[in-house]
Amino acid sequence: MKEVVKKVKKMTKSFTTSSRQTIIVGGSEVGVQLAERLIQMGQDVVMIEEDARLRKQIQERIDVLTLQGEGTDLDVLTKAGIDKTNLLIALTGDDRKNLLTGIYAQQLGVKDIIVQVKQIKNLAPKLQLDKLELDLVVNPSEMVIKRVKNLIKPGMKLEVDQYLNKKVQISEFKISHQSNFAYNTVNELNLPDNSLILVIARKGRVIIPQGKDKIYPGDSLYIICPKGFKKKFGRLLTNYADDKEKIVLVGEGEVNYQLAKSFASHAVVTIIEEDLKKCERLADSLEDVLVLQGSGADVDLLKEEGVAKADAFVAVTDDDDANLVMAVLAKKLGVKKSIAVVDKINYSYLTEFLRIDHIICPSLITIDTILDFLHQGQVDGMVTFGGQVKFSKVTYDRQGITKIKDLNLPTDLIVGLIYRGKKVIIPTGTTRLEPKDDLLVFSLATKEEIEHYFK
């Protein structure tokens, strides 16, 4: 599905240093965690929450101004200081209220507006982004669907090439157990010419890669390459089988419905659902998909359905605990990839303790997507991946021509791109730098000024 993101407005560095404020409408866990991160970025945050009890809990937990009310109430928006607000995020459980809040914010002059739309049927990208001029519309179900698709068919999933020359892109690869890259060092990888691994993200931390660094399943690789290299990387990253894949989905909801539609043409797809009426509805609306009435925790049913030989098992019911149990059970039976979708953010960290390949939390994906958006456009100062990596533009001001490897750069810094006149170069260690080359340099966010390495 097409990601619902408008062409990004360029944000200035003042976002993280200005005294201007953010209004968050909706006191969910997503809203609270975003508020905490925005406070760390130097923003004043005002939260609007309709429920008095939840509002009190927010006040006791974080240091923000809270108001009781709705984002669709102009008086409440005025009290919140909408006239001095540069960012508004609408995150209530009501799509219509979120959209109306976004429309009000746009008309009242708020610069950046982010709206959550939970139901896929309420998504209308052309209208909401182009006509209503909202800046980001996030749909948790859509993002879960994209994440699951990427896990089942690993490959390129995130592009941030709006910062770059039109000829190149930076994209993220998620490494699976089946990937050809897994358990190899960077030096051992047979990367296509004119491509470079910039960052390895691993269990919440990031690595600026060196040749000796090994790549493991679960890693995310940020790779810079010429546009059009996606297929070539996909072939390198994944071992493809000639036989059709077998995918077992548990639960009748929107996520599994869309996954079944997507995979049915090239995989054997089964949906297991306990409710008979829901089964009948699925069977009527999906072609080439086997719908079974039963429990995803029924061992006999799973064995009969051949879960042991399945390529993927995805549990997406309304019960987080049941989803985890079913995913563990499927893995025990021998499925290649077990995936559980959970609403509770703290459950998403249980992969270290449970025998499950992936635990996906829509709320956590929503938080990451919004934070990624907020970091966009800050190239001249910093752009972060997960808040831990920045990239900056610097000019090579040394006299004479020098190979990058001869600069003796620190291990937490890498040159990702060279602009030389109209030429764009993705460098290696042997690439020669010439005076007045413009460089795109990646480093850890904690790194101080880097210009002196190139002067």
C-alpha cells in the first residue's frame, strides 16, 4: 500500500531550539511517549485530553501543560495557544475528530500537522495531503501491513532520499534469518558497485559500520545506492524459493484481510478465525484463500494445516496475550517465521524472552513514523535515524587530492556521498577527494563538530 506521506516540507533547525510549542490532542500512550521525546528536543508541549481521569494521569507522569477538552473545540485550542504552535498532532481514537482538528489547525496557521486515521477506509491521501494540506497522515493498520510484508519478503522498506540528489537514495533493509547477508562481515558482502552501508541499527542502538563488523538477523541496514537498485538488492538479500510460500494468518481483522489479498496471488494463504459469521464473510470476500473456523491455539488444527512447514505465521487478534501464545506455539511447531501483533508497547520488547521471531506494535510504529517525519528536512544541522545518527553537509577544504582512507577518520563517522559539480559519487575508502567537494557525512548523534576532519 502506498505510504501516506506528503512531500516533506523543509523544517528548520529552530524546531529543536525554538520556544514555540507543540499541541498533542489525545492522551494515549502514543501521545505521552511523543510528548516525552518532544520535550527532550526542546519543545514546549501542551496536551489536550477529553477524559478527566486520563488527563490527571498524564499530569502525574510527565511535565506538560494539560487541558481537558477536544481538539475540535476552538476555545480549547485557543487556551492551548494555537496561535504560537508550530506543530499539532491529533491522536484520538476518533478519525473524524482528528481530521477536523487538523483542518482547524491548518486554517489557524499551524506549520506542521500530523493526524492519525485508524480506519483504512477513512484514508484519502490525495484529499487529506494535497487538498487539506495536512503534512502526515498515519494509519497504524497500514503500517503494520507494510511491516509484515517486509518481514515475510525482506527487502527495501524506507526511503529518505528527499534529502539527496535525485540520482541516489537512502533506504532501509531489514535482515532476516534467510538473508544472504546474515552472519557475514561488511567486508565479506558482495555489494553492487556504487553502493555503501551507512548505518547498522541493532536492538535500539546504531553502528557506523567498519569492514570487520558482522551483520545479524534483525539488523536494519541503511544503504545508499543509485535509484533503481532495489531489485538487485532484493535478490542479494533474500534466498528465493521456486515453490509457493505458505502463510497462515490468525484473526479476521483489517490487517489480515489486506495481507491475504496481497499474498493470495503468489502464496498459499490460510486464515484461521473462531467466529463462524466472520469466517463466512472472509470466504465471500477473498478469492484463493482458505478460511478455517477454529482457534489459532488449537495444536491439532495447526498440525493439520501444516504450520510446521509454513513460511510465516501471523497472529493478529484483539487479544495481545493470545497472539503471543499462538506465535510461540507456531514457532514450537516449526514455522519459519512467527509474528505476533500486540497493542501494548511494553509487550513489543518480549522477543528476547519468548521464542517469537517478531513482535509488532502498531503504537510503537506510529511513534517511530512521527519522529522520523519530524527529523526530516534538518540536513544542514542533523537528520537522525532513531535519534542516534545524524548527517551533515561539509566541504572538503584541504589542499591536494586525498583518498578517504588516508584521512584517518574516526570509527563513528563515514562519508556517504560526494557532490562534485554535477557529479554525484557514492564513495569507497579508495575514492579520492578533491578540494571544494561537498560531502554528506554520517556520524553518531553524540559526535561533536566534524568539519575539522576535512580542513
